[in-house]
Amino acid sequence: MERPNDVESRDFIRRIVAEDLAEGKNESRVHTRWPPEPSGYIHIGHAMSILLNYSVAQEFGGQFNLRFDDTNPLAEDTEFVEAIKRDVAWLGADWEDRLYFASEYFEQLYQWAVHLIQEGKAYVCDLTAEQISEYRGTAAFDGERTTTPPGKNSPYRDRTVEENLDLFHRMRAGGFPDGTKTLRAKIDMTHPNLNMRDPVLYRILHVSHHRTGDAWCIYPTYDWTHGQSDAIEGITHSLCTLEFENHRPLYDWFLDNLPVPHRPRQIEFAAVGIGYTVMSKRYHRQLVFGNHVHGWDDPRMPTIAGMRRRGITPEAIRAFVKGIGVTKSEGMIEMAYLEHHIRQDLNKRSPRVMAVLNPLKVVIANYPQGQSESLEAINNPEDPLAGVRSVPFSRELYIEREDFMENPPKKFYRLSPGSEVRLRYAYFIRCEDVVKDADGNVIELRCTYDPDTRGGDAPDGRKVKATLHWVSAPDALRAQVRLYDHLFSVENPHSPPEGKTWLDTLNPESLQIRNDCWIEPSVADAAIGSRFQFERMGYFCLDPDSKPDGLVFNRTATLRDAWLKAQQKAD
RNA sequence: UAGGGCGUAGCCAAGCGGUAAGGCAGCGGCCUUUGGCGCCGUGAUCGAGGGUUCAAAUCCUUCCGCCCUAACCA
């Protein structure tokens, strides 16, 4: 069927926002926010939420806030606040001067709690955590089937307003030990939505907070904080992930029962999952604190910090996020899809360079001893403006070990005894002899070159089936290269094989370090973070561990490899 | 079990009653001084059944499957 292709369809959230705008809601404003808890580093899943909230505001001429949801001092830390700010900014989401902390609203929240008590809609409860759970009516298996009994009222539910006010005041004043009392909303203990069965608003925690210090010993829960914070900030559309859908009735109940200045609307969307990795902060904390990776910014991690160190650009992440769309159906995106966007972005912007990761020495027998020359190489065939550079050529070179086979199979176009190939931007060479050590390992190739093919073309028109990258041995820089693979060996670590845990599925070969790599001298002064395409090998970037006399590169992504694929098919 | 949500090709995703967009992956081919890039071609009757209608992926209905919650975490 014929359908206009140029009409980009809107996702369901943008459609709702557009409708609200059309109906003149919210004084025709659009205002979103992203509310992280500073209890870990953010990951690519968060990036989707950040970019969605930010871009919706952008597209509708609205504003975007960054608000830390810092209501649980037990897990939070300023280190995470700083890391999150850095990562959000790096992704390109600009909160301008609107950086907020839910902890700034603690006093207002307290006043609203008092209001609720006065209205007879909240009470101080002495039940323990376990008792609260029991009274709530937890699902139970009666031997035949699981049932969900209605909850029953707390015996403290009918305390007088005066008593509640007094108790709540003393809770704040520090009169009670941790866990002995809570403030709960008085809603409905038989409500089918468990969140509505008298949820806890405040718990007692004699713990100092990274921003409010020891000013408080009672801390508001997420549910009691979130919607009201949105209201205070004038948020019009509070976009969050699907697991909060169950909380929406409560979110709305608070707004309905409080004298809030504004009425925000919560809309939920599906979070992303990506194959061969895990996307939960809880798991990330275990990976980091359990030393299964080298920190939050380990290039194998799906954290923003890790991806940045890996060499992935914010543009690639944005393109990826835009590509997967916004829906309510939860799925698992293939890693190949992320890699596609990484390659597409890096292909256009990365200067090419030649580097040999697994060196095999080549001596050009007919090239004069002691002679050398400079050859011109194109910096980026995708970008004419990138210009050219010169690379040194000499009698002794290194080529990639995988580019030579003594007994090549059919369709192996590269170097083998007697065959001729092109050295990129240099000459045609022919392999004349194979030098081996006592164990029969190939340690050197003796080749001859054709002086007439300088630059890579033969005047007589003869063709060659392969072009190899290479470096001049006396001129090349030694480098360490870190090759990364999937962090996990199974696509979904959340459902590991029988008898295994998710940690058992970590890929033992996710990091491979090569110390004897050689790279052309043009990268000598590259800045940390510089990205390159090592021709025929992949995309790499200079790691912060790099020193002037010891270059360290991270492999961001491999190039697609038709030969590799053909081999795998042959196996 | 209760409440909430989801189900369109291997993956993501358009579609909103008029007879299945697009991307990724795969496969085949072209091009090529990166076996890269680029280009061309190639796949579905929409979880299942029933119903309404001239016409249904789109409406109704029953069923099935999967996910979320049942924390004084967010």
C-alpha cells in the first residue's frame, strides 16, 4: 500500500504531549525532568529516559530539569551526583540552571504530611516492616493455589489527629529509634492495587544525608516524594518506566489530596534491554564492588562512563536511542543494533591509521638496506576535508599475522608463498620465502617489492586481490591494545542456564590485552580520547591510561568482517 | 492469586476499519588501494479461536503466553 514515507510518525508519548498542548493544558507549557537517584552510575538504559525527557521538552519548546531523587541516604553519595551530572551533560541533555534535589523539598513535604494528618488521611503506625507486609495481605499459597487476601487495618490506624501530630513531630525530633514507627497514608487496605494499601510516607533513619546532613532523621519514601516534587517544579509530563505504572494511582491520589500548586501527569514507557549485558544498577554495583570489572567506567560496562571510555560517541548513543523508539512493549535489543550505530558514526568521523595488532615481520629483500621514504595516505575516505598524511616505509615491516597463510584455503586473497598483494598506499609485494624457528613457527617473511607500483597501482594494469595494512618496523610506535568482547557469554544473563547464576555467565574473554602492537608514528601526539579507525581492524581510542612512551588503545568496535564470516560459515 | 501492562518477520518498530512502512541481523549480487564504506535485491496476514462488517492487525469477545508489583529501594 502507498503511504507517504516522509511523514515521521510520533510515538505515543509525543502524541499525548501534542494533544495536551492542543487542548491548552498546562498553560500551553511542556516541562519534563529526569529524576535519578545518586546511588550508582547511569547506563545506556537511563540514556533513553534522559534523551526522551530532554528531546520531548526540546521539540515542544519546553524545559527540562535534572532532579536528584535523593530520599534514601543509605545508598546515595555525592560521587554519584557528580558522575551523573557529567554523564547527562555529555549525552547532550541540558538542564540549564535547573538542577534540583528532592531533598530541597523535605520541609515542604513535611508540611504536606502534617496537612494529610490534619485531614485524617495519614497516621503514625507502630507496626514492624514484617507486620506491615502481613497486614497488607501478601500473596499466599494455600496448598492449591496462590491467593491474595484483602489487607486488614493497622491497629494504629484510628489514632486521633492530635496524637498523630504529636507522634509525627516527635519522629522528626528524633524521639524514636530506626524502624519503630512510620507515617502512613490512610487510603484503603482492601484496594486491589497493593500500593494503595496505606503506603508508608516516612521512615525513621538516623543517618546523615549527603546534602542535608543531620537535619533529618525521618526520610520520605519515593512515592511520597516524586509526584509532589513534579508538582513543585511545574512538571507537565512526568515520563518514567513501566514498573511505575502500578504507582500512578498513588501518584494521583497524593496530588488529589494535597494543596499542590500544579498537576503533573505521569506517563510510562518500556525500558530497554540489550543482549549480552545487564542493565540494572543493582547488578552494576555487584560487578563493580565485586571487582568483576575495573570500575564503573570499565569499557565493557554499559554505563555511560564505560561507553565513553570505550570510545563510543554521544551522537552514536543518541542515534541508537532514537532508532529503538518509544513504546510500552518490553524487548531485548540485539547488541548488533548498538554496534551498527557505533560503526555508522565512527566511520564518518574517524581518521584512518595503520596499526598491526599481531605482528609478523616482513623483510623486503630487494629494498635497499638503510633506505626509507614517505608515502601519502588518505586520512578518511569518507571525509575529503580530512586530508592526507605521510607514512614511513622501509625495508623491514610488520604485517598482521592473520594476513599470511602458508597453506591458504580457497578464497584466501591475502599473502601466501608466491602470492602478490598490495601494501596499502605503498607497493605490491610478493612472498618469496618463509622463515621459521626451530619449532616450525613462522617468524619472518622474505618478500620482494615492485618499485613500479609505488602508491599501490601497477602501471601494467595487473590486479591484486588483497590490500594489507602494515607499519614500518623502525618507525612504528609500540602500543598496548585492549580488545573487548561481550561482558557476558549468554544473551540474557538474567536467565542463566540451570544451576548457574548470572555471575557464572560472565565472559572470561571479555578483555584481551595485546602488548606487542605497532602503530604508525602519526599518532604520537594524539590526545587522550582520540578516536581512530585502524584500517581493516576496527575503531579504537586512546585510553586515559596512555602515557607518551606507552600508548594504550581501547577497541571500540570491530569492523564488519566478510572474511571472518565466510570462515565461520565454512566451519 | 489480585491489580496493572504487553503480544506485528530472528531483533526493534510503523500501522488507529480499506486490504502489512522502515531499520538491524541474515542471505544473494554489484562496487572497492580497508574482504570496511556505499549500492541493488530478498522475508510476515499481524499470539490463538469466535464474532461484527462489503472489508479487521486495526472494533467486540473468549482463551493462551510473557512482564511488573505484593520493600519502612527507587
